[in-house]
Amino acid sequence: MTQFPERVFSGMQPTHTLHLGNYLGAMVNWIAMQETHSCIYCVVDLHAITVFQDPGELVGNIRQVTAAYLACGLDPKRSIIFNQSQVHAHAELAWVFNCVARLGWLNRMTQFKEKAGKDRENASVGLYAYPNLMAADILAYRATHVPVGEDQKQHLELARDIAQKFNNDFAAAIAAHGHGDAFFPLPEPMITGPATRVMSLRDGSKKMSKSDASDLSRINLTDDAEAIAQKFRKARTDPEPLPSETAGLAGRPEADNLVGIYAALAGMTKESVLREFSGAQFSTFKPALSDLAVERLGPIAAEMRRMMDDPGYIDGVLADGAERASAIAVPIMDEVKDVVGLLRTVRAGLPAG
Ligand code: TYM
């Protein structure tokens, strides 16, 4: 089987201010992976427009999410940071994948069903084909590892299915072009840590999400200390004290969620958090949790504000990232064209590409 060098790819949509779910479910792992891997982190603006975005707001959100990436600790020298629309290979490869993926596969996607809701006929075609674009994001770089939250698991499975089908459908051409028995790797989802699914602070059965009408349901990375403390104070809980072991969190989704958030913020396991707070009431645990959150998130918010005052710097990071990303993705996309049989022509006297 063809071996692929390890490479990390992941992305977030610039549709909103990032929240604690994005941070703990994905970003914390993104930062850690910079130490061991070559990483590509994308602001997925083409995904954002699958639902209508006000153009002026979208431009601002792309810069704000980039500022959040940098403020959280992504290093633009070590990692490639860019916005998706600036690297043409994403949209091009997505089209090829629209022709590889099967309708039946997409029909099973739960996130489309949730997002489209009852008014399915009125959802954009882009929203339906969204997971194909996501597969293209990853495979345009032959990325092997994809750190995400739990909610992206099904999309990652689809990306693997698409890679596998492409490798099978075009096996003869892949071999003929010298790519061995696989053109694309099967990317591995990396869903790790104590907070892979951060839940709403108002309802332990719903995921923390940008689309929840209540701002009290989520901690935004831009929230100040007062807002953070107020949101944890108002967070729904049950009347029992904290148990001494994780088994005691079963059937207590709100308690489980807050313990998971604490563990992820402190870099601890849930077990060790419970050893520390065994028997504590929420009146003790919640202030400790908000102090920890303020300590971790306060500097991020401050750094984001500072960066947002310097949009030129942010745009420079994105432009540099797009150039470096294109340098990887364009040659792969050219090879895809060869494998699929899309004749590449070069006008006499002009350079290829
Ligand atoms: P998005 O923008 O919805 O979320 C970005 C990342 O945050 C994670 N996440 C959560 N993790 C834990 N608890 C939560 N409540 C929570 N909410 C969000 C998500 O799992 C994600 O990792 N389709 C993707 C973006 C994307 C992408 C890609 C990801 C586009 N192309 C290629 C990886 C690889 C999305 O909408 O994420």
C-alpha cells in the first residue's frame, strides 16, 4: 500500500465568533499538533456561503476567525494559515468529488438533515454537497490526520469513502501515472481530549453551537471576564454534589459537561478533576471553573482585539498562507487531472499551469 507522509489539515467556518466548543473540541489539538506535524489550518469561507452570509460581515468574520487562530497560538511560520477561497484547488477537486461521491452517501449525512430542517427543498445545493468540499479540502493536500470535534466524524468517514472510491475507480490510471496503488490517503479523524463534544450551558442534551438563539448557551472567545462568570453562574446543573468518579456522571449531562470543560481547560483528565472536587457543590465548582476559563481565555480575547486593529497583518498572514498552500495543492490537482483524463494543454511559448 502506498505510504503517505503525515500531514495535518483542519478548518473552521467563518460564520461566527469562535466558541468554547471550537476551542476545546478542535483548536487545543491543532495547537498541540504543530509540535509534531506539518499542519495546514484553513478558514473555510467557501463552506460558510452554503448558507447565505452578508458579504460585509463575511469579510469581517474571515479576519476575526484568523485573528482567533493566531491569538489561540497557531504559528503562521510553522503552520500554513489561509482562507479556502484563495486556493483554487479546493473548488476544483470538490467538483471531481461531486462526480465520485454517491447521492446515497450524502443522503445519510445527519448534519445536512439538521441544518436543512423541514425546509429541505429550499436548502442550497452547496449545503448538500458540503461534505464533498470538505473531502477536497483534506485530500487536496493528501492530508493524513484531521483533528476535529465529534460532530465531524460522519463527514470524515465520507472523506475516507471518497478517497477509497477514487483510488478504486481510477486504479489503472493511478498506477500508469506512477502513483502506486493509492492516489489519496484515507484520512484519520483525530477526535481526542476530554471535551470532544462540548454541550450547551443551557441544555446538556444539545451541543454548544453558534446557531443557538441564546448567547447564554455558549462561551465566545471574545467574552469578557464578567460575561464568562455570568454564563457559568447561570449554567444549568442538577442539585447533587460532584461524584468522586466518572461513573457517577452517568445520567448527569450538565455535570458531565462542566467537568469535561474544566478538565480540557486545565489539561487534566475528568478523573483527576473529580478527585480534586469530589463531593463539592456547584456553588464551589462553578466559580473555580469560571476563574480557570477567564485565566485561559482572557489573554486570547485581548490578543484578538489587538490583532483586529491591524487587519493588514491578518491579510498578510492569509496571503502568505495561500501561496504556500497553493504550492502544495496545485501540483496535486494537476495530477488529479492527469489521472481522471482531463487533458492539460499548454499554449506554445507560455509556461504550464
Ligand atoms: P465548524 O466550523 O462547525 O467547527 C469547527 C471545529 O469545532 C468543532 N466543534 C466542536 N467541538 C466540540 N464541541 C462542540 N460543541 C463543537 N462545535 C464545533 C468541530 O467539530 C470542528 O472541528 N465542516 C467543518 C469545517 C471544515 C473542516 C474541513 C474540518 C471544512 N472543511 C476539513 C476539517 C477538515 C465545520 O463546519 O466545522
